Amino acid sequence: MSYQVVLYPENITFDIEKGQTVLDAALNSNINFPNRCQVGACAMCMCKKLEGQVSYHLEPMLTEKEQQQGWIFACQAIAESNLVLTFAD
């Protein structure tokens, strides 16, 4: 099973396979997605989830406020539905 990810405001779309991280799916689709460490330490891949659900194997180092605002670490986030993401505040 796969889901679709849309990056706003550019409307860039790519597919993500079950169990795959958002960052891995983006890079495998040749999407220019900010990243550095790919393990959740640098926060380069942080983006805001506008729609959809994600899960984590290990909970990310996000504050409660960041989580409430929808911020995710793409290198650790696993899609549980179609997603709409943005890098904008």
C-alpha cells in the first residue's frame, strides 16, 4: 500500500510506501527536500503537516507546542495516510 504526499505551496507530489519515511520517499522520487543528518538530530527536514497522519518508531525531539502546530521530522515520520506538508510557518 502506498500513500501520496503533496508539498505546498509548490504542489509537488510523490508516493510513499508503507513503512517508508517521508524523507526517504522524497529523496527516492528525486525531490529536493532539505536534510542533513537523516536521523532526527539536525532539524533540517522539519516540515509542517497540514493534513494526514504520521507515526514514529522513536518519538522525535519536538516540543509539545511544535507537535500541536503540526511540525514533523520528515526523516523519522512514517505516513499512515495521504499527507499534505509545507515548509512555511
